[in-house]
Amino acid sequence: MDWIHKRNRRSYLTMGLLAVLIIISLLVSLHTGVLPMGPLDVVRTVLGLGTERQELVLFDFRLPRLIIAVLVGAGLAVSGAILQGVSQNGLADPGILGINAGAGLAVVLYIYFSQDFSSTFGSLSIFIMPFMALIGASMAAFLIYVLAWKNGVTPVRLILVGIGVNAAFGAVLIIFQLKMNPDDFMQATIWLSGSIWGTNWKYVLATLPWIVLLIPFAIYKARFLNVLSLGDRMATGLGTKVEWERRILLFAAVGLAGASVAVAGSIAFLGLVAPHLARRLIGPKHEMLIPASALIGALLLLVADMIGRNLLAPSEIPVGIVVSALGAPYFIYLLMKTN
């Protein structure tokens, strides 16, 4: 029993350290960018003693963007952890499987068909977009599940079908993008590459309920992920309704990915890398793995956003490109390591 307590203590210490690193990253990000603000200026502005310009930069631009980075990073990471547990495949990721592409397609279709009615929807469109993304992500997940089913869902079949669905949705996306006017085309291209530029408090309010509700739900369902990781036969023998639990967990993963894509576009590899790093630090137990994945995902996206904003300043690199540049080598490493 002592080793269990030691492992739990180590897990909590690791997650505490991750939380501290997130806070440090937030503080550093607040005073870096095209318009730099010193640490004392940030403190004064938070206390209400800053200039109007400093308040505008801090509260209207940087703070909502950083909160979105935390929410999206956590959402995509937990979505990836759920998909890896459900599919029993360490290469599963909402971006690789096509779930992000399905969500992105639904949002682009919504923008394409409602662009003449943007003044009618106004700010409500921001809150409608997560629902549209959920529909698109659900459609992609349904297609993948149905096409991969053959007396059950094997990990290899799931990945191959997911890659195929991802490519198909990507082709349809390009068709509709080419029909947009040049300005909308450029905005859609930047958004689809993964971007949290231009976010505001409305985006935070639109994303927050999905993340706050679905991540605790995933932690609550963690025991079923532990059982599913033993294999379908063993899980059935232990009295688990395998397909029912798998569908519920898939819905949670799809909801998290859809809400994240709706505000930040398609950010690949984050849902793959974060659970793997969490598994190395925490272990395979999903009660600890899921919150650790959320913390690592939030930290990675914050750091990637900081790099994207400052590396080529005043120009900005979309955060999705930075994450892909960091995550693609790790994905290749996993492919080489996997039998």
C-alpha cells in the first residue's frame, strides 16, 4: 500500500508542478508580444492603475487569448486521452482521426452559407459555432466508427479509416474555401491551420461550458477507460457494457474536440502528444492521466502561442503550425516505435 501512496503523492506533485508552470507561462505571456509590457506594468494594470492602452492590450486582447489557449489545450488533450483509451491505440488523436476536420468543415459550411446573414446573427454566431462543430465532429466520428467496424473495431483499422475520412473532409473543405471571396478564404485558411488570434471574451464564454462540463465527466468515467484498456473481452467479462460506454466516451471526446476547433481551428498532434507525456509522468491510470493530460495540453498550447507571437514579431505564426512543428517529430518517433 505504501507504494500506491507514494505513486499518488508523486502524481499530485507532478500535477502541482504543471499548474505552477502554467501560471508562470501565463504571467510571461501577459507581458510579451508586439506591444511589450513590463511585469510591473502588468501588475499595475491588473490593480486598475494602468493606462487605457495597457488595459486594452491586457484585458481585451491578451487575457482572453491566453484563457482560450488554456481551455483549448486542455480540451484537445483530454479528447486525445479518451480516444486513445477507447480505441486502445496510442496513435489516436482527434486531428489524425478526422474529427477535427469534420468539426472544421461544419464551421466553414456555417460561415459560407450564413455570410449574408452575419448581421442578423451578430454575436450569437460565436455561440452557435460550437454546436455546428459538434455536429461536424459527430458526423466524422460516426463515419469512422461505422467504416472501421468489422466484428469490432481494431486499432489499425480505426487509424486507417480515420486518415481516409480526414483526407475526404479536407478535400471538401478546400472546395468550399475556393468558393469564398478572397478575404474570407484567407481568414478560413489561417483559422483552419490553428489560430487563436482575434479571440475575445465571447469566445471564452462560448467555450468554457463545454470544457468545464466534459472534462469532469471524463474524469468521472475514467474507471471505464481503465477497464476498456484491458480489451473488449476482459471488459465484458467484468460486467461492463462495452459499446455503450465506448459511445458515451466518444461523445465526450467529440464534444471537447468540436468546441476547441470552433474557436481555435484544427490544431493537430496536441491530442496525441499530451496524453503520451502524461502517461510517462503519471502512469496509465486514467483518474490521474486525464487531469494531467489537460494540464500538459494547456501548458503546451500556451508555450506554442508564446513562440508563435514572438518568434517572427511583428508577424505571427499560427499556433497550429507551431504545435505541428513540435508534435510531428514525436508522431514519427511513435510510428517507428510501434509494432
